[in-house]
Amino acid sequence: MDKRTPKPATPARVLYSRAADITLSLSKPVGFGYVDPPLGEKAKKVVDGLLPMLRRHLEAHPDFPARKATYVDNGCRGDWPNLAPPDKDFTTDWLRDKRTKVEAAAAAKRPAAGPAPPPQQQ
């Protein structure tokens, strides 16, 4: 596998990249003269790239840590970034949406209502 080419944009990757608050893109040099650095040096490069972005994000959104803590305290229910009230029950929403989809699929398979065809003679 060629590590220089980006991984394909699967639906999950696209969804996560759109929902991410901060994204960090890393690259790795290639070639015969390249020696993989120790883990500590790799971690330092990641931190050096991430910290300035995180600082800018926190300066632009000072309420971010408190909102993220509330999201985690509520059980990471999938409502980020538009947090719902703590008493909101997502199970009933999911079941209602599922029932609606099933009913719509069943209705699409039914023939359209209209006059009944005449009986066939033998």
C-alpha cells in the first residue's frame, strides 16, 4: 500500500471530517535516506502542529470546554454540536423515524388505490 496517497473518502471519513472541531493533517517523508524517528520525536511533531490550532479554536470558542463536558456528561448521545436538553429521549425519536421509513417503504410497494379490475371470465 502506498502511504503517500490519501486514504479514500469513505462516507464515514467524510462525515467525521465535517463534524470535527479541529483537523490535523500529517505527512511522512519517503525515500531511501529517510530514517523513522523515535516515537518521542513523532509525538512532538504532532503536538507542535496541534497546539496552535487548539489554542486558536479555544480563543474563538471560549465556551467549548464547558459545552464538550456537558456533551460527555449527558452520555455522548450524538447531538453535538446542537446539544439537546438532558431529558430528551433519542430512543423514541429513532423508533419513530424507523417506523416512518418502514411505513413509507410498505406504501411504495402497495398498488395505487383505484377501481378494482373486472373479474376475468373463464
